[in-house]
Amino acid sequence: MKKCGKSIAAAAAAAVLALNAPAYAQMCYNEDRDAVYAGETPLSGYQCVLIKKDADTGQALLNALDETPESGADIGEEAEPPAYEWVDVGIKPSAANDVVYVDQNTDGFGAAVAFMLKESAAGSYTVYLGGKDKIVETESFTISEGQTDGKRGMKALEAEPEQQFDGRVGFTIKSVYLPAYKSINVSYTDEESQTVTLSYPLEKIIDTANIDLDVSFGLQINNVPEEAKDSINVSLSKEAQTNE
């Protein structure tokens, strides 16, 4: 069964497919790049962006621009959201640890811009958008536990029913930023019903140096024993190779 580990690089192919960002889309997190993208949220005219991790209760933390109503305000009336201070985003030092992204752009942000998070953890987040003379707008997104473990599973390709097994199995994944990953993990069940995981450097399979966008990636593994073909799982990992 060790042949599986040695032959993992027998064949691999990647097809680069440009993902044209739409003018609108909900705020969404890309686990490959640790970045947030906007789609249904129009960014035209917004020159400030701030992203904060919400409290454990799931409620958004106070806006760094201080949305606390003045004392004596009529509780029955909804307080008007504040406008962004253009010159000074106004992040409070006490809230700085909750801020995972902040930026200003005098020309405004484009629809395809990526907000690269300084850190990411499972939970809910709030995005604050604003600009000169603009009312603060908020959007939200979540990061699940599975998006922070540094692994992306690949889907096994199904052979035609009448096709006879010839020692080859294939796996594929769509819309992945390959430069974010360092190795490919292959796990299978051996003759003693034990799970074995082998790791192989991704750079030995495909050159990711010139890839700067999301791609579709396919992998073929040769010389797979028939008794192991149904137990093989393949995933991309952000960790370096773990076995020699």
C-alpha cells in the first residue's frame, strides 16, 4: 500500500478559471485567503471599512465610531446612525483587539476588493462601511470551525458504472487559492483496518508561484490497490509535509 504515497505525484493538472467578482454579493469569507469579499453589498462611494469580531453572545460589539446615544435621548425614537469621520476612523484603543481589519481609500473601494483579515477565528463578524458624509452601513458574515482548520477536502471523481478499476483514482476541487496550501494529504485504511495518512509537498506536484487567483484543481493517483480504492480521502493542507 506504500505505493500510494510514492505515486501520488504521478499525474496532476490544474485549470485556472478567473472568478469575475459580481458588482453585488453578500459579505463572505474566503478561507483560502483569510479575506472578506463583497458582492451584493455595493461598495461604490464607501471610503472607510472596519471589521470587528462580535461578542461571544453573537451580538455585535459597539461600533468603533461610538454609536451610543446621548444621555436623555428619547428611547422611543430610533437613534440615527452616525456618519464616518473621514480623517480619523476613530478606533478606540480599548476596542483595538476586536478589530481584524481597518482601511481607508480616498478613491473608494471597488466591488472586487479583498479585505485581508489580520486574524480569523470561528464566530460572527460585523463589517462597518462608511465615507465622507455617509451614514454607517453594517453587514455581517460568519466563519465556521471547519474554515479555520487549514484543510480543504477534495471530491472523489466517480467512474462510469461499466468502467473497470484500473488502479487509478481521481479527485478534484473547485475555486481554491492554491498558494495558500503547502501539502496534499492522502488517507486510507490499511489491511489491519488502521487509518494511514501520507503527506506530499504541493510544490512537487504543481508550481503555484505564478497563480494569483482562484482555480480548479484536479489530482490523479496511480497504482492504487483495489482493496484501498474505496477508503482513500484527499485534502489540501496549509501545514507542511508531515512524513518523509
